[in-house]
Amino acid sequence: MRVYFGVCGIGLGHAGRCVPIARELEKRGAQVLFSTYRDAVKYIEQEGFPLVEAPSMVFMVKPDGTVDFRQTVVNPGPFFASFTLIKQVRREIEFIRAFEPDVVVSDSRVSPLLAAKALGIPDVSILNQFQIIIPRKSKFLTLAKLVDTGALAIIGKIWTSGATHLMIPDFPPPYTLSAGNLRIPKSYQKRVKLIGPILPVHPEDLPSKEEVRKKLGFGDDVPLIFAPISGPVNERAYLTNILQEIFREIPGKYQVVMSLGYPDSPARPVRRGNLTVYSWIPNRFEYLKACDLVVSRAGHGTITQAISYGKPMILIPTPSHTEQLNNARRVAELGIAEVLDQNDLRKETLFETIEEMFNDRGYWRRMNEVQRVVSRLNGLETAVETIMRVAEGRGSD
């Protein structure tokens, strides 16, 4: 069996959930090839998978990491760049023809799906944002209306056309995180399945929290805060700089481990007081098991992982990033996270929020309730089985 992965390369979240799928497929005898660009290239190469590099798509961002929708449209981004999209489709056709896969798996990319359709190859989609949503600010209002009226129909048709199987690595209602970005028309819903998060390591695969903390060199007497900052470089750099300055002054009754999200950097830590900073943490899930609280952006992957491990969160969404804003709003509604506006991020506000959360065990009680329900899902196993079924021609069995 030969499986071709066309993965969105903006940030590492898409690649991060496709790599464990690919690794499990290899264990079952499959050959895999990745197609991606930008941030994901180094990560996938580091994970040891063969890769071809596709033309890059990009969101324009401001110096503070805010998504710049106006410049993204002027300098076309993921859904507006028709010329780049045509180039991508052309290259994908070349790559796919050369590899001759039994199935094409797309994670949040249109071009591999269009190429697969053109070549008559079965395909599977992984997606957690069905619809583009532009912020309802006055300067974006006309653009928002245009996107709402036209983009949903066009993108929905692409995601669900032909024999596409659409898997969403999210929780079933009432715990669906990306519901705000998943307004899926009824005519498409029969092709859509919520499969749960795709985790390479489940909490029960690891030793107890106490054992993992001891292995990592942390005692049980001081709460551990884990800050895995992910996303595209320009979106996370501004935040990581601010957080490092703040966490250097964190009170001694807390300890913090922070990851800057650079997979091609050495894993040697830099310690400043109670703060330990890594450029990259390869054993991310051990730290997730060991910690008490997560501080991060509001990316879908990070949130679903934290929930799967039963960790309350403080979320700092990328400004104007509507998917992250919707994700953060949803977990705050569930009572398992607090949300801070990046523009209001100060030492006092962050430390006060940390203190308030540790003094209110309700966050952990509600998180345990959610975790107990969602732990029944195994998105990795479902994704692998679906891909194998499609590749073997068994379609929607």
C-alpha cells in the first residue's frame, strides 16, 4: 500500500497529527510520501519521512503575530491565491503520478484533493476548519460578507466532492471545540465524521504523573506549568518573547517549562530561575502528563491534547485569528480554561490568573469530567483504519 500525504505547512499542527498516522501505516507495511512546505518541512524531515516540497501558501502577519487579512488578500493566502493554487495542483499531479499512491490524504490542503480527483485516485481529508471566518470589524466587514456568501459553498464542494472522506479530529457534541468553524451544510454532513484527537501517545501509555515528574527532574511539591508555544514562526515569536520575560519573574512556588517550537534546534534547555526554556521538546507528552496547567496559544491540536491529558489551560489566542478565538471561547464556556487577550498580557494579569486557577479546583473537576467522556475516542486508530479501507477500495464500509 502506498499513501501520499499532502499536509498544510503553516505551523506544525497539521504535520504533527499526520506523522503518527504515517508511522502507524508504516508499521502495517505501507509506504508513505509527504508533500508540504514552510514550517512543516524541517519537522517532517526530522521525523525521518520522505518528502517533496510544494509551492508555499502563507498568511500575512503583523510584527505582533496578528493575522493581517488585508495583506493576506493583497498578497494572496491559502484560499485567495489562485495562481499559487494552480502551481500547487500542477506540482501535486507531478508528485502523485511519480509516487503512484493507492490513496491521497490531505490535511487542510485543497491542491492534493484536486490533483487526486484529476488522476482518479481515492482521497481522504483531515480538517478542523470547514469555513473561513473573517473578524467582524468594520474594516473587514465587506470582505467578511464576501467570504461568508461565496467561500463556504466553494470550499465545501471541494472538501466533500467525489469519494472524499472527511475526518475531523475533534470531540463529539457537546464538547466539539471547532464548532464555530464547522458550519457544515446538511448536504455535506454524511461525508463528515468527528473522530477525536490524533494522539501518538495516550495518557495511559505513560507512567503515573509522579513517576514522569521524577524522571524529568521535578518534585511533587511545586506546581508545574507547561507552555508549549506553537504556530507559524511569525505568530509565536512575539508571544514567546513576552512570556519568557514574564516567566523569569514567576514566584518561587511555581515552576515553568516552555517550548519555543523550533524542531530543528538542539533540545538543550536554558534555565533562568524557576523557568526552563527549550527550543524544542521531543518528549512533549511526558511534560503534558507531568504538568498541572498549560499556557499556550489556542491552536486546535494543543487544546485537544491538553483536554485528552486532563490539563486546564490559560489560552492567549493569536489576535484576529478567528479559529483560535473560537477555540478559546469554547473551552472557556466549558469552564476548563481562562482566556487572555495578547494586547492585555502583563506580568500582573498572567500571575493573577494562574493564582486564581490554582485556588479554584473547579477547573480540574470540570476537566476530569470532560476527559472521562472524550477518553473513549481513538482518533489515530480511526484515521488509520479509514485510510486503509479507502486505499483497499472498500470505500464507506
